[in-house]
Amino acid sequence: MSPQTHAGIDYSKVDEILSAFEYKKSNLIAILQKVQEVFRFLPLDVMTYIGTKIEGLSPATVYGVATFYAQFSLEPKGKYEIKVCDGTACHVRGSMPVLNAVYQCLNLKDGVYTSEDGLFSVETVSCLGACGLAPVVVVNDKVYPQMTADAIKIVIATIMNEEEEGK
Amino acid sequence: MSDKKTLIINGKEVEFTDEPNLLEVIRKAGFNVPTFCYRPDLTQYGACRMCVVEVEYPNGRTLINSSCTMPPEANIKVKTNTERTRRIRKTVLELLLANHDRECTTCDKSGKCELQQYAEEYGIKDVSKYVEKRKEDFLPIDNSNPALVRDPNKCILCGACVRACTEFQGHSVLGFANRGSKTLVQPIAGKALSKVDCVFCGQCQAVCPTGALTIKNEVNDVWSLITDPNKKVLAQIAPSVRVAIGEEFGLEPGANTIGLINAALKEIGFDLVFDTNFSADLTIMEEAHEFVERVSKGENLPLFTSCCPAWVRYLETQHPEMLNHLSSCKSPQGMLSPILRELVPQYFEGYTSENINIVSIMPCTAKKVEAKRAQLRKDGKFETDYVLTTQELAKMIKSAGIDFKSLEPVEGDSPFAQYTGAGTIFGASGGVAEAAVRTAYEFVTGEPLSDLDINGMRGVDKNHRCKDVELDIKGTKVKVRVVSTLKEAEKSLQEIKNGTADFHMLEVMACPGGCINGGGQPRSCDDSHIKEKRAAGLYKEDTELTYRRSNDNPDIKKLYKEFLESPGSHKAHELLHTAYQDKFKGSYKDVVKN
């Protein structure tokens, strides 16, 4: 996973986020979440920028936090963000075959989490709090309960078809 | 609060007062526990788990605790060396070794490496029961700059370098990245140190227990110079080297070994040996002149000292708009080399500007970078050819088979052999300002300053990183601030920007306590008091010397009379002053303009 630089970043958006969170060191994770919401990932230059703007932080420290948490992506995320829950309940009910099916479907290799066309990105999350529906997959806030390898393939194929038709 | 509190360590009753942690109490009591991550001048971290001890509480419970993070408690019984603690430490060592590039013999830290030392002490012979690090998984070594080498394959993630960078320089160029088994210590996104805002102070390297951060070793290059019969090799030795190098040969910290260093250098094969103390005096002549001029004109105040190359780089990259405050004087290293190149051929037969090579011996890793500055180059040639740190010179002396302690002391070479106490104290935080005031006073009033000890500027421990002194120069109040560490310097810069600053001169040394604690000095990170002893050694030499004001130095007077005319003259500017460069572009803060 190599971090990406991003030409033409609108830093006024970053400034807005920073001032909303009062330039506080303790708000770093919330700030990064918001930045990721805006840019769909954390560009290296934005992490550097945040590191120089907040007292007590440095670019290397911000990078450290961003790479510690799986929720942060250093490469652009896809239009559709697939979150495969791998909490205990989902795991025992077979989330791994679901995840592998997603990787296979999107032709992703180890360390690459966004499909080549930029349409999909995949991440595992630790628990979505919907253990009764295990195993759970969430695609852009839409919840898909009791997934199987075959079911998720259909979900992805449906989205792909819609995208095709949309064009 | 005066209640006597005691605890038991290995059966011995030990008193304690305000020690920050149990480890300090253990060490004061004469015992020791191994540690990788504990450094008394940095915050406690508890990463390595080597300092674990068995603690028996009064209620009978026994727990294993890391002694560096545990505050001392009354009436506990501590055992530092039990079957359990040994087993834990051995496991820690085995796991670290399995995940380590164990090519020890060619490692620059070999013989000084704590991992190597403890592995040997604990008799670790085999780690094959763990999955060992494979050569093909090794990460590239960062060899991109003239001062430091970062080898991530030897990092044990103790975090000492990250804390040093953060707590000393306020800079955190190094940080942790990733998580779990993929964790690394590196500059942002694994960039090279030369591509980030590193100032090359070398404090990260000074606290590193292994070969993960080392000084770029230039010993072999210097040997090639010395063994070349067509080359004349000149040495210059910085003030603080003399009070530290003895530690490498079993002498006490603070012991002044300048005579032995001169002798060793001659023995090694250096042709002429000079003292950077002499050019420290020269720096004072120029800088005091500059200071007096600025005060009288009210221009570019406060004046910033410019001896510390890490500080100069910090200003150039972080605050280029404040470079006008920086003294235009070269550092003592930067001043002596051009003077030697210019004058040695006049005084010594067989020396020409072509065959002279200059090697400086410095306590500092950033000096290696300074020597490569474009501004310190003349006719396409660097004025200083190589910079060796104190550590490297010690290696050189050892490899030459010289018995350092039994050498007959030798004096430096004339015409620049004499130096004053003012030059010597450059090595301790506050020394440059004190030396400058001693001379500036006389420049302004025409009378010599009577009380030469300005105690308010002295002190190199944690509590003396920012010192304010107000002086009365015949009715004119002059305020001087002395800071060490760039974290403190940054606070002063912010005061200047806010308009709340109230001082005329700012002395900055990037290393805590000044050059005596420089990144190139012998290892001293386990004991806060070593730097105090080294500083005491310098202040002792100051009182022992015939002259204690730079302007009294007879060799300096002669140099001005015969060659430089007067401080601030055209000739002096040509040789002794320099220009600075706005290096904001490409620095972290430049990101907006990309």
C-alpha cells in the first residue's frame, strides 16, 4: 500500500474540518475520519498538512495514527465501499469465505483494497453491532444480512450491472 | 513529606524519596536491571519489558512489574534477579533476535549494542524455535544523508528515537507506522531522512540501543587521506570533544584530554593539529562585534547565534522569514578551515592550498551536513573535507593500536595554538552567550568585564533548557536568552512572532545541554549526570587558562593585526561570514503550495 499524493487538494476544506475540531490533538481520529469522508481517502499531503497545523503533532505522528487503524485508507476508496464484518459472531458464521469471494470477484491481491476501475473498495471491520444478522456486509450504508460467498457475488454483480446500464 | 520511606531490594533495605520510578531506586541502590527503552532524560515508555522485577506487596501478593513504569512504593519487596524475571528477559531477547538482522560483525554499533550485550549476558544461543527474519524480507537501508544511517532491520521498536525527536526537538521526524508485526519506526511514509525536515542532530542515534540508527562512518575515508603521501592532513578539534572522548578509554567524564587527543592525532599521522577553541574565540570577536552593531542600530534583534548547524537548518526549513536574525558568522568549524587554508601555506613549508586536507573532530552529527553546505565551498572544494565525530575518532585511535591513556600530552600547532576560556565553554549550553558577553562588554565600554562567571547562563540539566539573564552594560540593560533543544527554541520564536519576546540575544543549541551532549559524543543516554560532568570539565578549564576573554587571546590579536585587520572588516567578511538559504520549499510546511 503506497500512500498517494494528490495534486490540487482543496486545503480550505481541511481548514474547515480542523477549525470545527478546534485544532485539537485529541480530536485527531475524528479529524481524519472527516477528511476521509471528503477526499474518500487520506492523501499524504493532507496528513502532512494536519501534522504541521496541530500543536503537538507531526506529519510522522499523523501518518502513524492513519496506518494504525484499518478504517483509514491511504489510497482512494472506491465508489462503493464494501465493509465485511469480521467480529466474533460474523467470523464463526463464515465471514472469511465471504471476504475471499469479494477479493476473488474484484480481482484484488494482497495489500490492494480498491478495484482497478475504482468502483469498489473492501475493508474488514471488527463489529457492526448486528451480530444477529451474522455474517454481515455493508455496502455504502446498505446492510446485507446473512451473507454467503454466493450471495455476495450476486450483490456485487447487481451493482456492476446497474453501473453498466447507468453509463 | 519528610517521612522516611523504604522498600526492600534483593533483601537490602533501601530509602527512596522522589525518584520517578522503581528502576532509578534500584540503580541508586547499586543493583541494575537491563533495559532498552528507558532513558532518564525521556518519558518512561515501558516498551521493552526487559526491566521486569518481581514485586511482593505487604498483603503477600507477588506480581511481575516493569520497574521503569512503576513508581516506588513503601514496604514492597523487590527482587531483580529471579528465575521468573530471567525467563521473561530471555524470551524477550529471543523474540527480538529472531526478528533482527543479526549480521553483527559488520554493524557499526557492534560492541556498543545493548541487544548484543544482553544476548551475550543471558546466554542466548539459539532462536530457531521462532520464525526468523528472512534476508529477502529485509527493508532498504536509508543511507541518503551525510550524517545518519537508518537500518530498519535492526530496529527493536523501543521508541527511544521517536521520544528523543519529539521531546528534545519538538519535531517528531520519526514516528511509528503500521500496526502489530508490521510496525516500523520511520519518517512519514518511509521517506528518506534527507527528504523530510530532519536537522541531523543525531539525538535519535544517541538513544538507540541497537544498530538501527548509527552515525555515517567516515573513518575509512580519513585513513585514505592520511596514508596518501601527497596529502597534508590537518585536524581541528571542537571544545567538547576533549571532555568526553576519555570515556571511551576508561577515563572519567569531564577529564580534559586535549593534550592526549593532540598526541593521538599526531601518532595516527595527522600532519598538523589545531584547536577549534581558537576559532571559537574568533567567532566571538566577530559575533560580539555584530551584536554591538545591531544593538546600536536597533536592527535584526534579537540576534540568534549560528554555531549550531541543526538550529541553522531548523530555521532555514521552518522559519526562513527569521533568517535575518541569525548571526552571519560561520560556526567555529566553518571559520577555522578557510583560515587554515589561507595561512598554513604561509607558515609551514611544503603546504599548498592544493595539498591541504582538513578533518574536523566534532561532537556532532549535524556538522557533517554543515561541512557539505554550498556556502562553505571555495573554488569547487569544500573548506572542511571530513567531519569525524568523537565516537569515530575513538574508533580510529583504537584501530591504530594507540594506548590513549599513556600518551604524553602534546600541544596544538602554532600559530593558532592559544585559546581562551571563552572558547572552551562553547561546548556547554550558555557558553557562547557567556563568551560573547565577556567580549561585547569590553567592545562597548572599553573596559574589561571584572566578574567573568555569568552563572545564570550555566546549567545543562533538564531544568536549565531555557535561561534568561539580564546584564547591565554601563547603564544599558541587555537581556540574553539561552535555550537548548529546538523545542525550547520554537517557544522563543513564537514569542518573537507574537511580539512578547523580551531579549536581545538568543543562543540556541539543538542538543539538550549543548555540544557536550551532542549526537556524536560517546554513549551517555543511561546517565543524565554525564553531561553535567563534561560541562564541569569545560568550566574548570575556563578557570585554569591564562586568558578568559576572546579579545585577550594573543594569537587572535596577531591574526587581526597581520591579516584580518579588524572584526567585521572586508577580509573578515570574506572568510568568516556566510549566507543562509531559504529551504522552506520542499519542507513539511510547504505542502500548501504544492
